[in-house]
Amino acid sequence: MILTKREPFTIEEIKRLKELFAVYIKTVVDIEKKLCSAGCDRHFESEKILLQQGSKQKDLWGAG
């Protein structure tokens, strides 16, 4: 389950992600658009989603 949004993640969304990934949830953030994609198995999956939505590679940062 990959969630991509501008608004902060809700407690329910975080709980659902924790059920799948325990304590380490991978995320990729577009620092210019303030857009976050979380819940991927590999960072490149969220990166691809953000690039398809118009993000620029130089603006993307992966985290966990």
C-alpha cells in the first residue's frame, strides 16, 4: 500500500502502514511540492509515482 499526499498522514494511515512495515516505513518526499509518498517496498516505487505526478528528480529525497 503506497500513500501519496500533500496533507499530513492521519493516525489511521500511519497505523495501516505500521501493520505492513512495523517500525521502518520508507518514504520519498518532494521538497519543493511538499508532497510525500510512503509505504513502498523500495524507494524507487514512490519515486516513480512522484515523477509521474510532475516532480523533478533533484527535488526528491528518500527517508525511512
